Amino acid sequence: MAGNTEPLSPRSRLAVTAGKAAAAVSRAAGRGSGSVIGGKVALKLDPDLLQRLAQHLDVVLVSATNGKTTTTRLIAEALRANGEVVSNALGANMPAGITSALAGGSSARYGVIEVDEKYLSGVAKDVTPKAIALLNLSRDQLDRAAETRMLAERWREGLSGQKAVIVANADDPLVVWAASSSPNVVWVAAGQEWKDDAWSCPACGGVMQRPGDDWFCAECGFRRPKPTWALSGDHVLDPHGSAWPIHLQLPGRANKANAATSAAVAAAFGVPPQVALERMYAVKAVAGRYDVVQYQGRDMRLLLAKNPAGWLETFSLIDPPPTPVILSVNARGADGTDTSWLWDVDYGRLAGHPICVIGDRKLDLAVRLEVAGVDFQVCQDPADAVRRCPPGRIETIANYTAFQDLRRAVGN
Amino acid sequence: MSDTSLRLVWVYPDLLSTYGDQGNALVVERRARQRGLDVQRLDVRSDQPIPTSGDIYLIGGGEDRPQRLAAERLLRDGGLTRAVDNGAIVFAVCAGYQIMGHEFVNDLGERSAGLGLLDVISTRGEAERCVGDVLGDADEQLRLPQLTGFENHQGVTHLGPGVRPLGRVRLGHGNGTGDGTEGAWRDTVFGTYLHGPVLARNPHIADLLIKLSLDVNALPPTDDTWYEALRQERIAAATQPA
């Protein structure tokens, strides 16, 4: 395949042009990249535009609760070994944002697309993907999102009869439940630190048994499938039994898992693991995440953690005490307005770090940390927090809008 | 029980721990230890028997199917009802609150039997889901300050004559019956729709549970600076126009 060889219909071309114009107006008005409004305008003019744009691409979809933006980037880098890639790299992951991203890549061979969990089934129908990567599912924004198991159920319904190869995490029972309705699955042992959304068997409701890395339901026999790819420490194990070392610039276990999944996806398109992994090493930061910035003469690493599973993975990658840590939490619409989830996060793991808390909901954090029995300081804003941090690189962990606030504050 | 120990049982975290419910256990545990109590916390999964020797039992919120499974397993087990017969304290939230009643509507749209430890019946609301901050006044018999929390439920809970409301809402929906009541209690069994978690937002309720279990009227004071700051902020946010 060699990109968009057939031209789009006049209607689709008009829709693309109108979308780009709307995006330009939105940018000029200072309202972000304009990709979402552009996509909305274009889809209004041509409701089938997404389908048409995707027609000439080999499409990979990436969905999960956590890690989808990073994994989308890693897969895109890997596939560039074979040809041009178009991708919604900035994380606009609903149909409008996806349409807008694809409209920008008329000569591309591959479309690597991050999809919001709730939209996966619909987008998968529209774009006829060649591969779908499913990383994990866990609780996130429960005041506005569907229940976690219901999401898995919707994935399962949407993926049954799907012709794409599904590359799925064998270590997440909800993902396995969702993917196993599909005939063509490549299982990756990618790990999953967070286990608290899958103690109940998604198939029958029985209590899940989880000895070591294994899991199974003793009542109905639903169990962990045998993986053909695996993350093993700092290596990716491929189906032939070869171990490929991972030398990412991105930190943490979760990103190694994302790399393992990305390598399995790349292999499905004929990119060998060694080539795929080497291309992933170029990635330093993804949409500001993991960036180390200079602020007030200090080095700050910016880490995004949106939900309990994300915080857990983030705690395991930060530098050890006495590295200072700034925590920032908001509860605006995009974050979920209920802060109860803070109590699913084991903040006791931060004991020994000097901790400063900021954000709209710093008092929720204060009570959480007080009950966890760890010391902390409540600060006014990033500048105040940085002033109070003892020397050394600062680890900064923030949830969604708090992360955006922080990037603005430090000029990232 | 001895005067220096507290057995805290967290019921079925594998099924009913969706909205930070662990927080309620952590707050009771922390505040009991601050009063010099030796706390034994026991987290009981739904394939394990409920011990009958606990002092305080906490049950959290959850999704619709886990709620049905939890009710079935609690009824089959029988331990929680025996514990209450022995004078144990139960504090139940949201899905757990509904299970304490006579019946509730399950994920299949059918009526499921609850434990009947509270004289309440829950149905499914026809109106929009109740989501958002709640502010209320506690039942005067409980002598508690204002209630603050976050609700997220479709269920509507009707109180019978055998219970009193835990409080009355100034903002939010509470039981969802339109009469302004929120939660229910009688003797040593309490139910509420409030998350937050509710005991982090209302540490006086955690203290009430501890006092009941020790059979004392007062506890040594604790430094509640941050709890109070959070409470004032949330109460102010609830009363200010958005």
C-alpha cells in the first residue's frame, strides 16, 4: 500500500477544507490547536469522512485507560521504519480529533490512532483497522464515565467479529475479557500493577485468584491466556524466544510495557523488534509528559497521573528519597469532579520524600497525606512549592487539568 | 471487647470498593490509633467468611453487578447479621447502604433481597442520576456538625418507620425521594449515599463509630486542622453559586 492514491470525493475535500479553516480560526482565537473544532466541522459536512480518510491507510488503533498517548507515539515511531505515518499525536482521541489528524496526512501509509476507551467500538467500525492495541482498563472519572466492567463489555461486543489483529495485555483480566471475543489475538504479558478493578471475574462474577503473575477464576475457568510476547524486566521477549533489551529515554515499568506492546504491533507490520525498539529510543517526552523543564533555576520533571492505576505506576518510576515531590490535583470536568479516588492511591509510598501539595484540591490531598501519616506542606502555587522544595531535581505529579496548569506555569 | 483494642472489618473490598471506600477504613484506623487504640483491621473478600467478632464493619459502594453478588454472598454467609445481633457497628455507603435495607433493584432490573438491617427499601430512580457535592444537617440526635460529601447514584431509598434519616440535605439529593432526607440509621447501623470518602469529609462520624464501639461519650482531641480546612472549603464551595 502506498498512501492515498485515490482522490477523495468533492464533498469530502470540501469537508476537509472547511475543517482546516475552522481549526485556523480557532487557533487564531487562541483556543488551542483547533483540531477538535476542525474535525467537528468536517464531520458535520461529511459524516463518513473518517471512514473515507482511513480507507487508504493501514490503521492501528490504541486504547486503554493509561498509556495510550505514549504507546501511540511509540508505535508511530516504529512504523516510520516502513513509511509515512499520520497520527493524533497530541491526544485528541475522540472522532472529531481523529478525523482532524487524519485529514492532515494525505500521503501517509499508516494511521496510528489513539482512541478514547468509550469510542473504541465505533471508531473500529469506521476505520477498518489492521491492528488494535489494548493496554489496560481501570477506574477513571467515575462521576462521568461508564463503569469499568461495562467498558470491557462494550469493547467485547464491539470487537467480536473484528478482522484486525488484536494486540492485548494478557495480564489485565478486563482486557482479556474484552479481546477474547475476537478470533485473532496476539497476547502480550505487559504486566499491570493495579489489580483492584479485576478481583471479580468479568465472565461469571466469581472471585479471581491471583497467585504470583498468574490469574484465573476458579468458578468458570476464565484464565490468563498464554502470551506470545512478554515484558521481562528490561527485555522484550518475542515469539521466537529472543530477548531484546529496552533502552528507552522514557522512564518506568509502564513505558517498558508500552514498548513491548508497540514492538508486537510493529512486528505485525513486518518491522523487526530490534528496528522498532531502536526507533522508540528517540522519544524523550510525549505531549509534555516526562519532560524535564527549568523553572526558577530548578530542574522539574513533569509527570501526568490521572487515576489510581496511573499514580501507582508513577510512584514506581520517581527518583528515591530525599528527592522532593510536588503533587497537584484538580477536580474540574475533565478530571472528574469527585476526589474520592485519592483514597485508592497508596500515598504512604511517598514516605521519606519532602512533599509539597498544590492545585484546586490541595486540601483533599492534605487530608489524604495526613491520614497516610506522611509529612507534607500545603503551598499556594508552583512558584511557592518550588521555593519550599529542598535542593535536587523535583518530581512533579499532576492529574489532567492540573498538569496543563503546571505546563503553563512553568512555560513548557 | 477490651478498652484498648478495636477490630475493624472492611467487608468485601473485592466487590464494594469503587469510590475510594478504603478511605473510610483508613480514617477510622488512623483516628482510633491516634486515641491509643490497638487497631486490628481485617479486609474480608467475598469468598471468605465474615467474622462475627468485629467491632466496626465498613461496607462501600460499587457497580451494579458487584452489588448483587455482594448481597447474595452476605445473605448466604449470615455473619454480618449475627455480628449486628451481638451489638456490632455497621457503616455502609451507597451500594452497601442499599444492601443493608430490605431490598434493592439489581443490575438485571430485578428486586434483590438485602440484609434487612435497616428499615429501608431502594428502587431505581426515574430522574437523572444524582451526581455532585452534598451539604446537609445531621440528625440532631447524633450531635454532629454539618454533613459534606459527594453523591453518585441512580438509586432512590425510601425510609420505613424503623429508621431515622442520617441527615437532611441543603444541597444535593441524598436519598433521592424528594423529601430532603439523606441516609438512614438505627441503633448501631448507619447507611449513607455520601462518598468523599464520607469519613474523610466528616471525621466526627468516624469518631462517633469509635465512641459507640468503646461505649464512651468522648474521645481525646486530635489535631483536625486539615480536615477542618477541607470541610470549610467544601461547605463554602457548595453554598456559593457556581
